[in-house]
Amino acid sequence: MALSEFYESTILKVGATFGFGDFACPPAEITTRLRIDPDEVIVKGEKTTLKGRVFERPFSSWGISSTCESLDVNDHLRQLLKRLEVVNVPFDPLWGEPSFGVLWKCNYLYAGTGPFYDPDVLQGISRYAAALYQDIYQVDEEDSGSIGKTGLKRIPKAWFFGGSKDAT
């Protein structure tokens, strides 16, 4: 189902991933057996730097990520499911739980909003006996700019917190 213009105008960023985490085998074993090149591999014990601090990776992970520009989460998940068509299931239980992850950022997160999933996407996730995890965020807008092509205006965040009540 196509997203409405207003609904789409509230979505800021969408992404999806598939992968395995916290397994004992070398990640290259997963790559070889699945016949898919990963987009990200982390090896337990590798040293990495984050914000100037060096630490060891606490677990291994192997994953692929969506790359489409769509604001529809179903398009991102379908892209991953298409990449996974070549794999044999079930997966090796030593790899741990297979999982899909969704990143969804919007500026209007109220009842009835958030990502929704089409039946074919849910069936695809189920085919791989995978979990579905979601990171859903509301990103507050600072200004009262126009919402897409709708002509509607956002109410600035300050309006709700004692700032200017001018929403023009």
C-alpha cells in the first residue's frame, strides 16, 4: 500500500538490517555458507576507537543493510529479503538468532503512526525464523517549516515549551 503524502512527510529516515550477533565462529564462515557478502562484520576482541577511547569489541556480528532511498520500511525489508533469496534455511544454530532491525525516525510520533508491515514482508521475515527489532525515534523539529507538498506548517517545538506561539 502506498504511503499517504502527509504520512510520508513526517518520516525523516528509514533503514533496515539483517544479521547475526554474538556467535563463536569466524564471521567469514557465515559469509561462505550464505554466499552473501556482508555490509558489516565485527570480530570479537578487535580493538576499535570511539570518541577517542580504545576498547575491544565484546562480540562478533555479521550483517547486511538496506540501501534504498524509500521512506517505506517495507521497501527496505524487501530489498534485504531479495538479497537473502539465495540462502538455505534453516540457519546454523551456532550463529545465534537471525534478526531484522528497523530504524525509523519521524517528526510526528503519536497513536497510529510508526512503521507498519505488509503481509508479504512479515511472511518473508518468518521464512527465516528471524526476530524483528525496531529503533523508533521522534526527532523534534526546531522550526515551523512547511511539511512536504501539503502546504501544512509544523508547530515549532518551542510552542509546546513556553517559547514563541507563532506557528507561521
